[in-house]
Amino acid sequence: MAQDSTARAEQRVADLRILDGMLAFLRTRNARDYAITTPDGIDESRYVTIGGIEQYITIRGEDRSNPVLLFLHGGPGDATNPWGYAAFRSWLKQFTVVQWDQRCAGRTLGRSGPSVAPTITIERMVNDGIELTEFLRTTLNQPKIILVGHSWGSTLGVFMAKARPDLFHAFVGTGQVADPARNYLVAYDEVLKASESRGEQRAIKELREVGRPPWTDGRGYGVQRKWANLFEGADVFLASTFGMALMAPASSPRDVTDWFEGQGVSGGRLVPQTSVLEARAIGGEFAVPVFVIQGAEDFTTPTSLAREFVRTIRAPRKGFTPIAGAGHFAVFMESDAFLRALMSHVGPLVRRR
């Protein structure tokens, strides 16, 4: 019996060593395949003191004279740095892409720890973003930055663009949060409608069991998100991000742990604050161009609400581009199509300077 236990333990150790070796090989390969090799390229990662704590950013692009694009991840707390090296690969010819692990997300959480969680407010996050933008303007010698926000990042981006329009060429939202008070209701209704049109009886049953929001516990949200992800094809994508994070150049198990933990820490603080925002706080008047590039079948931040957001806001220029066959994660799952739409909107603005 003792011999069997010892043999099993030795086998587990051997299996882990094989796994570690495979991951080390894949990280080395990805470091080579995704390396920036152009003469004027930039590939940096660093901690920057923002809002009194050290926050992690990466800066990557094939020509440092290109326009700078600051990407605001969603979640809250769902840092894209662990796997964004793959998602934004095609963008690096056109832009210098900055990814930022926001307060209590990813490596920023790993550096500061969860003790700073009580400082997380919408206002604090906006101030962090503005402080980072000013740092990027100086460091990268760019007068203005292109701001792109996904999901929660679209809420953050709206407030940043309104607070300091002088810093930005334009704001581009995707997975655009438009009306938090109506979001869950519309999302539920649209997923139920999609279930009925597909004849997906299990989805219909589960959705009708939890009923329309507001929900008193997390089950209703979980059911709606499960079927939204399945209908959007995002379930496979979301699973793949875990593998991409494990295989990321310079990745470590601690990075993956911080990535997961950050979603709980940040979400627990910010979701209650964002869910009570009114549409007029997010929409209204903008002093910068505003564009939304949205998956045509987004059941998380409904496309119908995002379209209405663009229709009702006032901005120097505005536009709405749906990406056919894509959902909430269009910016990642259809990154080339997203890039084409992005260039059509912001390219002329950047070339004017």
C-alpha cells in the first residue's frame, strides 16, 4: 500500500516536470514568434507609479512613431496582458499598443496585494487612467492617445474621455456599456429570444427558471452569461485564454493566479458601483470623437443598446460599426476585422496631426 502511494507520488512529480518542460518550451517559442524585431520597434514592460501604487503596463509596436493606443481591459479586473500578446499581434504594424493591468488586476495586484482594494472607486480608476495617459504622452512623445475600452473598460474610457478630452484623439468602445440599469433586462430578453429561435430547450428552461432580473443571487447572472457565451462562441475562446496565459512569454504560475484573483477583487468593488449608473452619466456630450465597434450578436452588453448609445450622444464625430457573427469579445475573436474598422474611424483623425 505504501509502495503504491509512493509510486503515485513519484508519477505525479514526473508528470509535473514534463508539463513544466512543455510550458517552458512553448513560452520560449512564443517569445521568439511574437518578438518585435523591427529597427524602430518598441517592446517594453514595466511598473509605473500611478495613484500612489506601482501598476504594470506593456508597450509594444513595430514603429515607435506610430500612434499610441491605450487598451482598457474589461472585467472588472480581467487583465488582458497574460494573453493579449497574441490577440493584438496584427495591430502592432499600425499602433503602439499599451496594455495596462488596472488597480487590483493582474501583475498590479501581484505587486500591491489586495490591501489596496478599498481604494477602488470609479473616480480613482478614472484618475489612474488619466495619470497613465499623461505618462504615455511624455514617455512616447505623443500629443494625444487613442483610447479603446472593452466592456467595463468602455465605462472607464467614457469617463476618462469626458474628464480630459485634450488627451485623446478619440474614444472607441467595444462591448460598450450603454445603460447599466437596462443592460441585464435587455441581455436576458435577447438571450431568451435567441434560445427560442434556436430551439434550445435546455436554455429556455434554465432562463425561465431564474426569471427576468433583478436577481437576488448570482445564479440568474450565471445562467444568462453561460448561454450568452455559448451562443456567441465565446466559451471556447475564454477557455483558450487560460492556455495562452500559461504559454505567454515570461509568464509564471503566479501571473495566472493574480489574473484570476484580480477579477474577484476588482469585480467585488466595481460591479456594485457601475450597476447603478444611469444612461445619462455614460452618454450625453463628448468633446472628442466617439466610435463603437461592436459584435453584432453581443448578448452581454447588448448591441441594440450600444447602437442607441451612439445615436443619442453628441460628439464632434461619431460612428457605429457592427462586426457580423461576433459577440462580446469581438475585439479579440475578430481582431483583424476590428482593426479594419478601427483604422477606418481613427486613421483619418491621426493622419491630420
